[in-house]
Amino acid sequence: MFPKRTAIALAVQRLVLGVAALGAINGAAHAQQPPAIDGASIANSAQTADPSATPTRRDASEGQSSTPSDTLPTISVQATAVDDGKPAPYAGGQVTRAGGLGVLGVADVMDQPFNTTNYTEQLMRDTQARSLADVVTNNASVRSVSTAGGFQDSFQIRGFSVNAADVSYNGLYGLVSSSRMPVNLLERVEVLQGPGALMYGVGPSASIGGAINIVPKHADDQPLTRVTATYQSRAQFGVQADVGRRFGDEGQWGIRVNGLFNDGQATVAHGNQLQGNGSINLDYRGRKLRWSLDSYDIVENTNEFRSQISGTSVTSIPNPPSPWQSLYPGAKFKFRDAATATRLEYDINDFVTVYGAAGVHYGMATESFPRTATALNTAGDFTIRNGYYDAYNRTRTIDTGARFHFDTFGVRHTLVAGFTSLNEDIGYAYALSSTANPSNLYNPQPLPTMPERVGWGRSQHVRLNSEQVIDTLSFWDDRLLIMAGLRNQTIAIDAYSPTTGVRSSTYDSSAVSPLAGIVIKPLRNVSVYGNFTSGLSQGPTAPTTANNANEVFAPYKSKQYEAGVKVDWGRVMTSASVFQLTQPNGVLGADNVYRLSGNTRVRGLELNAFGEAVPGLRLLASTTLYDAKLQGTVGGTNDDNRPAGVPNYTFNLGADWSVPWVQGLGVNGRIIHTSAEYLDAANKLRIPAWTRYDIGLRYSTQIMRKNVVFRANLENVFGKRYWVAQSVYLMESAPRTVLLSAQIDF
């Protein structure tokens, strides 16, 4: 039986069914009309005879693929005198050729001494991504260590954890939800593989594996009024709206408004997931001045969410349970996040640009937080206590500086000098029931009565400040680029008892972190690069389940070495890179005490390819091979073992094909594979490898002279059951999931 839905959910359901019926009635009459402007069509960027040339957005609209299924009606575009500054999509339209690098600004990927990928809004629409995790999972070096329907998005990049709170919002840390970010508000997702401290500063959770930056939507030159009706199995219906306009004699002023409402049972049986969000984005683009103001509000209320369970007590990993069921029946989760950010750049002259950005964020979450009283055994038995974990955070952040462009003895310089600051208050309340109920992985039982909630108290006050100077030197018309920089980082944390308010510990530490990078272009379409980065990271905090809960450890330094090569073949770009990352290792021991024990050293080889292999066939392919080891562990017990949660290799292959003999029809598919890994540092608990298959269908047409795109996607086609690991915790996979949508442009 499906749960009872609200009146709003039923209204949304009728909208979905009505749009589908309209398409069925009018489809035959309009079958011969040119297709709508959907993702596969507008995706292909212009590539000139010189494949190293950086395309502008106007170039991108002139170099479309000419396959029959992508033939579009003639569109009159009114040019604006002011460039919108948005990176043009690369061939195929799933990624852009350029992307942001924090204080360094936007740069062509061939000029960056790093491995970066910049995913477009079109890719998000065509794969029907719901949260940020659905986007970054297209990259083999990035893995989501939580699954759909869980309590938060968490990531792993190059074998190291990246917390959801360490995602930056238009270049600013501390402004995103620590639970998850919906992608209907986003224009682009930029992924930097490797530490990003020098470009972005220190994130709230000090992740070192990589950096993820999300770019909010801003108005395009063409007016947009788009409504999308959605469905997710088993019975969640939704509607999205996206409206954008530009004003002024040169289109200087822009406004973009987005909103979403979903309600109904999603991927966990007997549950309900209500989601709502909205954003308003203003911008001004003048000849010298560029300004934006971005604000969003997100609310989610979930009954029955996908949970984790500690697995280190077993002698072997049990088989995963049904992904439809809740491990802890009756568990609830609610969160709300709101943020506002503004950014301004002004060109004083051709040689000096000053910039400044600031933002505020408030987030809160209340959730059921069950904890095992008797540990899980191989048969799946355990006893469970019920509890809650309620938390909040308030953040204020700024980023200001200047960019200078000048020449010295024929060498061109781009010098950036700036300052960043983040202030954050964090608090929580946590309690467990005194009673425990028996339960089983394969036959979960109701939770005990939850203890009475009490108000939360402050647990930490965090101050992250830094000053940086970075110079990029260009020789011989950009055939040789050398980047060198220093960032002075200061981390200050005061820890408090959330119950008494008494300060329990404090530290204030600073260090200078260097960066060195080089790009050599032996040919115009070939970049050979290397980098060294070192960063000061906030020390870890013992988890709330540890005996030394919330103990804050001192900051530490991490180091990365990387070298690689990128080749732009014209319509396809390929890259290969090798890297080494080292970080002190935090371990929750058998005595349930969290401590630092040696280092985690991860070496790897990354191979990537993206673009349009042949007209109408778009590809995203990547693989990462890991050589990961523990070093200097206590007593040498686990030396040379593999770190928990790091696989031997990962592999991704995605394809999107415009069917040439059916106008407007596109099909897509994706394979995601992760090899076996260990749950424990002793390497006794092996988590089996898994492979997930996704498929999709897209049909673009016109109905009543309106551009319409129907999409259908099936994730986890074969209903594969597998475990995903985060630290010592296991989470079951999401089930086979159907996603349907109907997009109408008015």
C-alpha cells in the first residue's frame, strides 16, 4: 500500500499525468516538427580548426552537431554588447571547457595544472539528477559514500572523505547544506581532484581529497519560462519552475527564479519524503562591473530514511538487506538551510581588477539517531537503542582581493592577492534511550521510544582565516605557464560542552602553505602539467559515538604531488594523471576511542575522456587505479594495509546518443563500478565489488508550438544490492528507481 499523500501531492500527480496525456494526444500530429531545444541539441560547442582555441558562448551556438536528430529550427539570437562570462560547453555539452578555480577565477582546463571537470546543467537534466551526489558520481575519482534517501550526501575524492559541508557555493565555503544540495538550483558543478586550499581556502571540515564548487543559475540572454513535472518511484510526484529574464539596453540586469516541490513515497518503503526549495538570483554585467546576489532556501522532511549501521563487530560482512526497507522503522529526518551570497568584480583598468564576496548561512537538522546496543553479528542480529541528534550551524564568510595583469621582460603575469575568512558556530543535542529492542538486518523491528528532546547547545566556534599571493607566469604565448603561490592559513577552534556551555578546549594554529604548478604545451592541443600543493587542515573531531566524543585534534599538514597530460583532439578531450596524497589517519579503535594513528598514503592513476566521439554520440568515461597504504600505525600493526573504504580501482562509462532515424529521440546509459574494499584497517572485513547500470530515454518535440522534452530514466536497472562504506559504517544501496519528467518551455 502506498502512504496517503497530501492534497498538494495529489495535485502535482494530476499535473504529471495531464502533461503525459497531452503528449500522447498531440505527439502524432507534431511528429514531423523540428525537435525542441533540449540538452543533447544545444550541447555541442564550437571547435575551431585550432582545437586549443577557447570558445565563447557565442561560438558554442555556431558549431552544433549536424546529425538529423539534432537539427533545430532557426532561432534569431540578439547579440548583447556585454559578454555573459559563462564558460562555453565543450563538444557534447555535458562538460564545459573552462571552469572556476576559486581566487584564480575562470580558466581553460588546458591552462590549469590540475585535473578538473565542470559538469553542465544539461547533463543534470538529461540524467535527472536530484542532488549533488547524482552529478559527481559521473567521475571515477569521486564516489558518493552515502546513497539516495539517506540523511546526507558525503563524498570520497582520490580516496579521501569530502564532507557535504566542504562544498563551496560560487567560490565561498560555509554556505551549503551539510545534508545535501538539490541540483535544480545549479548551473554548473566544478570538481577539482586534489587539495583546493590554496584556491578556495580551508573548508569547514578540512577535506583534502578534492574540492567541489557549485555555481547557481543566472539568467541567460534568451528569456526562459520552464515548468517540469516529475515522478520518482514508488510514488513521489513533483513540479519544478525555472524563470529567467534579462533587462537593460544591453541586457545588463538579470533575474533567475527557481523552485521545486516534491511529495510522496520515494526509495524507502512505508515512508514519505517532502522536499521544497526556492532561489532567487540577481546579476549585473557591465563593461567594467560584474555583480551577483544569490539566495536560496531548502526544506526537507523525511519519514523513513536510509540509515547506516556499524559493521566492525562482525567476522565477515553480511549480505546487504533489501534496499527498499528501513533499517530502523520509524526513523525521521528533517532539515532546513538558507543562504545569501553576493559577489562583485570591478575592472579599475586593463591591468587591475578588484573583487569581493560575502555570504551568510544558517542550517539546522533534527533526526532520529539510533545506535546499536548489542553489535551486529554475521547473521544480521543486533539490538538497537533509539535516540536523536539535532544540530545547527551559523556561518559568515568573506573573500576579497585583487588581480593584477602586467608584463616583465616579455613575461606576462597574472598576480592574485587576497584574504578569506570564515566564522562558524556549531551546536547540537544528542541523547539515547535507556532501553534497547532486538532487531535484524533482514527483518527490522520498530525502534524503542525516543527520549525527550532538549534544546541544543554550542559545541564549537570555528575561525578560518587566510591570506594568499599567487602568480601565474606566461611564456611564449602561453606555451609555458608557471604558477607559484603562498597561503598563510590560520585555524582557531574553541570547543564547548553543549550541555553546560563550558569551554573544554581551544587552539589557534597557523602555517604557510605553498603551491607550485607548471603547464607545458609542446603542441597547441597538448598540455603536460605538474603540481605540488601543501595545506594546513583542521584537525578531526571525534564522532559523537566515540568514548571521547567531540574531542578536537590539532591541525595537520597534507601534501600532494601530481603530474599529467591533457590532449584536446577537437571533439574529444582525454587526460592521464598520476598523484600521491598523504594525510594523518583518524581511527575509531576497538576500545571505541577515536585517535590519530599513522598516515594514509594514496597513490593513483586517473584516465579520463569526454566529448562527442562521433556526431550525436556523447561520452563521459573515466577510471582510477589506487595504490593506498597505511603507514606508521600504532605498533606497526596495520602498516602497509589498505586504508578502510579505498577500493583498488573504480570505473565509469556514460554515453548519450541522438538516434539519427528518429527525430528528437535520445538514449543514454551509464555503468558505475567500484572494486572490493575493506571496512577496517586490519583488512579482515572485505566489502564486495559492485556495478550499477543506469539507462535513460529522452524525446524532444513541440506541442502547441511549445518546446517539450520527455525524459525517462531507470537507475540500478538490475536491482543490484550492495554495501557503501563510510568510515566504520555500512549503508545499503538504493533500489531500482524509475524517474520520469515532462519539461515544457512557455
